[in-house]
Amino acid sequence: MLLPSKEVGARKLLEEIQNITSIEVLGHYLLKLGKISKDHLASEFIRQSLQELKTIICFDAAWWGLITHDKDKKMVGIHHTETINLPTTFPSEWKAVANDDEFAHVVDNLSDIAHRFSYSSDFQDETESHELNQFSRKYQLLHGMSMSIKDTFTGHIFFISLYRHSGASFSNINIAFFEQSVRHINQIWRYNLQEALELSPNHNMFHAGLVREDGYILSIGAGLCEVIYAKWPEWKGVYIPEELMFQFDKIPTSIRLGKVNINIFKKSDNIRIEILNIKRNLTLSPREYRVAYLFSQGHSYKKVAELLGLSPSTVRTYLQKAYMQLGVSNKVELIKALHIISS
């Protein structure tokens, strides 16, 4: 049935007003993020940003952090994590059922896009395991929204998840707003960490970490994690191994850990740990180089995939490896590094 022209016009006007309002709200929030980054330490930035986000997108609980995969894309560890209205045991409990969490796999595999889920009120989903249903019921995770980003600054996967205990599921507007917010939160957080670690814009923190005096990890690079895992295979993340904490009484100090030297020293109210004398190997495989070169020339992931006969996800993986290998964190740095290789 055709709607009267006046009603159609009214609906279009309402949609335009809603779109304009959404843009204004997003703009105001992004401006607020800039102020939060100036008023709070890097270690407090994400929490404060989400508390502000809560005034726009209603949620009851949240958690965020850094995770790492092995070569088979299975989760190895949660290396940094924080929560809002969830106990400190939540991450370890979730990890125990993570292999059964299809929603988490989707979020993980389709990074840079926000995803959502909803349970029925009885928390019975036949497509999920009994353990995962029990876990969701225990913490009343009725509705969820999550997004992950392959973070070239740390070499980990950065994620943020929001939950509602009741009420409506997250809307399309919530999803769109959340996507933009997570991208900006991640970027500003990187800048704050660079400043806290006194890193130049040309360096990432792949081989460094920032921890509290009690050993709690505020942020840590994948390269440093690899060294720790090599020495302590059973390491669980979140806190650095006690053997490293014992060195805090001696700082500033340097120790030998496996095949590398580790420098440990005070940084404001926290502890900085870094691998010394890292010689970056400016070499890429032929496929990695072609992907990186085409991307540096302004082609999108999809276009690079089309030119090389690869899937977009494979292109992303090759590009991430190139960024890590070359120690760069943006396209300008990538172009410079590729120029060095070619010359």
C-alpha cells in the first residue's frame, strides 16, 4: 500500500533529523575524547572513555584488552584486560569457554567491524555449549556488542565488549556509533602510550611493556610477550611473571632473559620493560612485499586482493606481518621502509 506523500515526506524529514543528531552526538563525543586524553594517564584513558560513552550508549558492563593468537589463529593469552561492573575473574572464566564462543570467533575473524548478539531471557541457545550458556546466565549477558582491531602498535588484537543485562538489544545506530568510537579510542590510546613510553612517532611498542608496581600489565608488545613465553611457557598474561617482578627492587637494572637483554626502569608511577638492542630485519617475503607495496600506493584491501588473487582477510594478514616486521604503524612509515628495502 502506498503511503500518502505527506507521510512519506514526514518520515524522510524525521530520518534526516535523526542522522544530523547522531552526527552531532558523535562529534561531541570525539571532542570529549581529546579532553579525556589530556586529563588522564594512558592507563586510565580507555576506562574514562567508556564511562563517557555510557552516557550515550546505555550498557551495564564492559571489558577490553589485548589478546594474542598462535600460528593456528587459536587464542594464546589475554595479556591486558580491564572490566567495568565485572569481577577480575571474568576474563579467565571466559577464556575457559572461549573455544565454544562462536560470537567471539566472528568478532575475531571479522576485525574492524562491530558485532552484536542477544540471548532469550532463559539464556538457552541451542547453537552454543551448555557451559557458555551457563557463563552468560551467571553474568546476565543478555545483549552484547563487541569489536576487535588488529593493533599494529602492540602486535596484539585490541578489543572492547559492552553488555546489557536487560532491555532492548543494541541498535543499528549503537553499532555505527560504537565502531567509530572504538577506532578513535584505540588511536588516541596508542598516542598516549607513545608519550608515556617516550617513543618517537616512528616506533611502536612491539618490544616494550608498561606495568604497575604490582606487576599488572597496562600495555605490552607482542615481541616482549614472545620472550616471556619462551622463558615461562605457562605464563597466563595480565600480570608479568613474579621472577620479573623480583627485579623491581633493583631498578634501574638490566637482566638476561633467554637470548636477549631486558631493561627495567621506573617510568613516572609505573615500570617500563623493554628488550635492548633489537636489530630490525628489513626484509619481507615476495608476497608480503607485493601486498605492502600495492597498499602503500593507495589501493584498498579489496583492490589488492583482486590484483593478487587473494582474499581480503589474507591481504590484511600479510599487511599486518609487514607492519610488524618493518616496525611501522602507518602508511607514511610503510612507504619510507619500502623505499629503504628497494634501494
